[in-house]
Amino acid sequence: MSNTYYVTTPIYYVNDAPHIGHAYTTLACDVLARFKRMDGYDVKFLTGTDEHGQKVEKSASAACMEPQQFTDNVSQNFRDLAEFMNFTHDDFIRTTEPRHKAACQAIWKRLFDAGDIYLGSYEGWYAVRDEAFYGEGELTTGPDGKRIASSGAEVEWIQEPSYFFRLSAWEDRLLQFYNDNPNFILPRTRRNEVISFVKGGLQDLSVSRTTFKWGVPVPSDDAHIVYVWLDALTNYITAIGFPETEADSFTQYWPADLHMVGKDILRFHAVYWPAFLMAAGLEPPKRIFAHGWWTNEGQKISKSVGNVIDPIELVNKYGLDQVRYFLLREVPFGNDGDFSQQAMVNRMNGELANDYGNLAQRVLSMIAKDCDRQVPAPGKFTVDDENLLAQAMALEEALRERMDALAFHECLEVIWRVIRAANAYVDAQAPWKLRKEDPKRMGTVLYVLADTIRQLAILTQPFMPDASAKLLNQLGVGDKDRTISSLSLRLIPHSALLAPQGVFPRFQE
Ligand code: MSP
């Protein structure tokens, strides 16, 4: 049984600066990748940038730059953001790399040789913003008479020679595939939307363009360049060595375990991509999860409204782990969510500073003051002690299940239940009173608490890596003892701890 886990983010368009939406998708993948790694998986976590197409070409020309130079700059901003956010991707792919051009042309050849691509001409609506073709039925007319796609993007009429992919021939096989793989598209409501879209009938898809140059040339017909979505989707197999399908990197990691995407690009991933793959004789990925959309203080985030949230500003104001926590705690993953300063501050001060921070701070300071800064030696456990330890031990399974369901908010909820139980236990046991009355019992209570905090800090690592590492350092937990399999190890009595130090500051307005 292979123990690999391959997770990908969408590759982001380099037409613009990275914003909170991009950081959100990659964050979710990062948390998952970190969890799977500490659960013993050989993880491959891929992110990158989508650099071809008309939209990027237009942005480059608006910036008076050559597309290559323009994409070099903007791609670097995405790379810098990933580092700033403490993401642990194993590879960062750019579609302008030679390895990708080769993969893209190779998949084209497979589709062409299989008879799934033919030459024709396209006449219809196209939205450059979405790099997508739309049917008449998907359009409305704006107040100024402009035609608008269901996504809100403006469309233009195009007419040009084009190669087509025989998507119409894949309708039944796609429906069969969704039926055989009920968890291929999640959440469930999104799955239903995709199925009704496919049942509504699929038309052949235009997969090449001739009116601009910025892209991968079609093999043997370089008047055409490969449609940017066929180009972009292929990144997921480029990164593991396609077209070398016999190489270990490919056989170990394909099919991908998860393509994480926003709901806006589900159709490309759940309809076109599996059809391309099946036609090319490759397996579709195991799962596509489409998450929701962020708004800012109730408003749609858009450049024209001027309310784009810069993740760097946010982190500089509130702290990195705080922002990572907030984004995954505030909204049930999959739903749309609203960013508000008030909600951010409430969670930061309430759940991080008061609940988690305070628990660690008061326990570690008591141990520093009353136990010579050493792990106290416990006596016999009472029912209350056993109860708290059992609640902490139960987190492992609870989290594994919820991580597999991509229910990040629930992971944090169940962790916080234990944090609250531990705080209630501190109040009920009142170790500060035991110091004189029954120091042995005080040692036991503080031991139970310290070990509970150890387990909590191991499990919060994927969400809040820096703060959790500080807690584990203070508890003297070695690097190799920070995995899921080390949850059941206990703190060793009399081992020395570091001086306690607060890890979750309050936000002062
Ligand atoms: N280049 C394509 C993807 C190709 S994947 C083979 C693309 N790029 S994008 O830069 O527009 O990124 C879209 C993704 O960014 C969304 O699917 C989502 O993951 C994320 N988000 C962008 N804005 C967002 C919000 N306001 N809220 C949440 N996520 C959003 O599409």
C-alpha cells in the first residue's frame, strides 16, 4: 500500500497581485499537507502560477512589458507570498517552464492521436477575464448593453479557426465516473451542480486560439496556441514528470489525492479535466474540493471597489498564526465567508489569547514557579484526570476524520472543546490552592495539564506552526516527538522546561 498524498492548489493567474483569496486556497492545502506529513504520509504539495493566455498578455501590454518579464515579476510575488505565509509546498510550477511546455504538447499529442481533437472554427462568446467560452443561454445584458457571463465577466464575440476537443462524446462516461466515485466532487451541493450541468448536454470545446501568441504552440500547427485551460490543468501532471508516466514520481503520486479549487473554477476541474485525462488514457484525480468565496465586510472583493484584502497587510497587523487560524476557523470550509476586522479581533482575543494562550500561560508559569521549571512527577490519576487525558487522546481520530472531509473549522472546534475542558479543569482543581495543602496532588494536576497542552500543541501545528512550535519548545518536546504517532508518549517527569513565554498576544485597538 502506498502511503503518498498528492495535493494541489490552482495555479494562479499572474495578471495581478496575490490577494487573500489566493492565500486562502493555498493555506487550506498547507494545513492538510502538514497534517498528512505528521501523520506519516509521503506528501507532495504543489502550487504555482498560470502564465499564458490572452488575459496575461493584455496585462503585460498594459504594464508596457514583455509577457515573459511581466510574468517573471508577478510569479515571484506569488512565490514570496507563499514563503511569507509559511507554506510548505514541495514544488512551485510555472507554466512558462520548459518542463511544462513539453508536458502540454505531449498531452495534446495523446488527445490528437486518440481522435479526440479535430480542426474546425469557433464562433461565439469568450470572456477574457475567465478565459472561458460561454453559450448564449449563460449570458445576461448589463445596463450599458454589454453582454455579461454568469460569472460576472464581460464577454466578447470571437470568430477564429480552432481545434476542438470532442467533449460531447464524454458525457456518458463522465456521468458514469461521477456515479462510481461519489466523493469525486465535494461538497455535495457542488457535485449536484456539476452533474446537472453535464446532464444538460456537453458541446465540443474549443482548445486552441489563433488571435494572440502568448502560449504553448500546438504541435505540428504553430498558427494555433493551446487553450490556456488545457495548458493550465496539465500542470498537475507536469509537476510529477509527465510525459514520463512510468517514472516513479508519476506512478507514486498519480492520480492526485486532491485538487483544491475555489467554486469559480469547478467546471474546468470536474468536467473538462477528467475528460481530457480519460481521453489521454490517464486516470482522473481522486477528489476535487470546491471551497467558497470571501467577501470583505459584506462586500464582494474587487479591484474596482478597491476593497481587495492584502494578506501581507493583514498578517502585519494581526500576526501570521492568527490570520491562518481565523481564515480556517471563521467559515465552515466549503461555504462563502465574510472577512470583518471585528470578527478577526474577537477570535484572536477570545479563542487564541483567552482560551488557548491563557491555558498554556497559567500552567507553564505555575510549573516554573512551583515545580522548579521541571515536569512534575504525577501521582495516581483521579477520574477527572483520566477524563481530561482521554478527551485529548480522542482528538487524533476526530481530527483524522475531519481532515479527510476537509472540515478544517470542525478540527479547530474539537480542539477547542478540549482547550475549554482543560481550562475548566484548572478552575475546578485549583492547583494554586494545592501548593500548601497537597503538593503531590498539585504536581499531578499540573502534569495532566502540561501533557494535555503537549498534545494540543502537536495538533495545532498544521494550523499555527510558529505558536505551536514555541509551546512545544517550552515543554521541552524534541523535534521528532511532534508527530501524530508521538501523541501517546507522555511528558517525562523531572525533565527541564524553558521559561514560559506568552504566544498569543491580545490585539489592542
Ligand atoms: N489560473 C486559474 C486556475 C488554473 S488551475 C489549473 C485561476 N487563477 S486565479 O488567479 O483566478 O485564481 C482563482 C482561485 O483563487 C480561486 O479558484 C480560489 O481558489 C482563489 N480565490 C480568488 N479569489 C477568491 C476569493 N475572493 N475568495 C476565496 N478564494 C478566491 O482561476
